[in-house]
Amino acid sequence: MDIGERIKNLRNEKKITQKDLAHKLQVATTAVSAWERGANRPMVEKIAAMSEIFDVPFTYFFAEEMKNRNFGVFLYGERLRNLRKEKGWTQLEVARKVGVSKQTYSHYEKENRRPSLEMAYKLSEVYNVNINDVFGSDSVENSNNGDQLEEWMIEIINAQGSQKEAIKDMWEIVKKYS
């Protein structure tokens, strides 16, 4: 699913018209239409605003692109959400099973907070899956941040084309909101 399809799906789920979304983003209705058709892409600032409007992580809009480029670090929230729904559990039920608040668990699914290595193992046990199937090796906080930073730097240096553009756009968002 590309960015345009994700925007359209979220808009329809929230029962927001193209006109209403355009108004909230201070753009023309034709811009929203063009994004949804894939004729144009929204600016990074508009994607950040939509992540707030739709209450999804910024990276949600790039999930397919990142998945195709092995950016697993950004997809654990979606994986957790899918596992939870497959089990028919609520966020509160999972939170209780792993010993955190519902709000904390919700932050994991939205990728607003990264679970510790210990918590990643707990979640994997609760869902009865391999930790790497959910988080990959780069999606949890651990004490070896220097090695992790080095791995990220290598990935950034080796990035190509739209992948490099996505990294650049994300870095601009980080700088803006830090």
C-alpha cells in the first residue's frame, strides 16, 4: 500500500472528506486528491501533520517503502498491532500481560516509544513469536548504542535514491521536533 492509499484509508476510517483534510492541512482539495491518486506526494510537514490528525506514527506512511528496503526498525508497531488483533486482545489486555500501562503499550504500537530489550522479549513471549520476527535486531533499545549507531550510519551511507530521500525527510522532522 503506497502513501496515497494509506492517506485515503485513514481518511475514510476517520470519516473525513478530502475537503476537510485539505482544510486541516491548509492545502487545496486537489492536492489531497492528487496524493491519494499517487499523482503527487505530500511534503514532509504535511505527512507529520497527518500523523497527528490520524493518530498514527509518522513512519506509518512509509511502511511499505521501508519494508521493501529492510527498514524493519520502523515497523514493529504495525507488527505488534497485527499480532494483538490476531489474538483478539485489547491493548489493555496485552499491557497487563507484560506489566505496563495501557498508555505505554499504546506508545509501542504507535512507535512513539521503543521497548527495552527486556520488554521486547516479554512481548515476544506473550505473542509466542520469535523476537526478531516482531522487532528485528535494530528495533529495541539496548546498552550497545554505539554499535547500533554505527550500523545505522552504514545503512545511511549505503542508501540509494528514494530511500536516501526518505532518510533526509525523516531527519528534517527529527530536527524540527527535537
